[in-house]
Amino acid sequence: MKRRIKSCVKITALVFAVFLLFSGCGKPVKDEAPVPETIKQGFSCDAKIRYGDMDLTVKVSRPGLQECIVEVIDPPPLDGLKMHWQGEDMSMSYKGLSLDLIDEMFPDTAFAGALNNVFNSLAAAQSLKVKEEDGRMTFSGTGDSGGYSVTMNMQTGQLESISVPSLGLDVDFIAFSSY
């Protein structure tokens, strides 16, 4: 079953690539954006997260496409909770306990799942719209976790924030570094 899904994904990606190749022949559309280089190259950072009534500090790493690691630093009771996505596989660990899951088992509405979904949507350039203002580029789209916006500093290429309003999720990135 996984092989069949992977084959379908590859065929869809090929069709999409051909579409993109031929779509460049027309008049450029100002509202559509390329994938931010930061997402393609990978990055690591700390992030301050507001998720409903909860405030968290996490470490986020995106070493490459389809891989994302989110580790909670604060609040203390959750310190060390780590979620790691690699393709369709996902694992969670906490205080020496580990659990392997498939991505579909992890809720898209969980803050870490939403972050991973936004990064994957950005990387796939799924219906992205862009707005440039005050030295920032804001990418907007809809992914598995709902509508989102991502703000990037145009001068440095660093991601600054993510918002997923339907989840009450706001993320501010700090100590950002690209690979």
C-alpha cells in the first residue's frame, strides 16, 4: 500500500513539475510565490509558541524536506518531549519512553503537527500567495491544519512567525539559523 501511495505521489509530483515548466510561459502572477529558500535548505531555531491558553518554548529543526523535529524546552513538565517526522514516519519520545507512529496517527490540530504541516505545505508550494510589505514577505496558504500565514524577513531569508488562526496557534522564531 505504501508503495502505491509513493508511486502516486511521484506521478503527481511529475505532473506538477511539468505544469510548472509550462506555466512559466505566460504573464507572471504577482500574488504567487516561490518556495522560500530557507525551507529548501533547512534550518534550526528556538520558537515561542502561543497555542490557545498555553505558552511554550521549543527547539525546531528542519534538516531537510519531509523531516521536522520539535522538542519542548518550556514549560518544565513538558521539557524533553520530542516529536520527529521523517517522511510518513513519526516518533515521539519523553523521559526515555519512545513511541513510533505513522503521521496520520498524530493530530493535525496539535501544535507540533501543525508546524510540520505548514513547513510541508510551504515546501510543496501548495497554492501560496505572497504579500510584500516593510521588508517582509508573508506567505499565505491552506494545509492539512487549516489556513496559515508565514512571515519571512526579505533581507535575511529567516522565518519570523507562523500563524494558524483556526487553531489559535501563533509562533515567533528566535535564534534562527539556516543550514
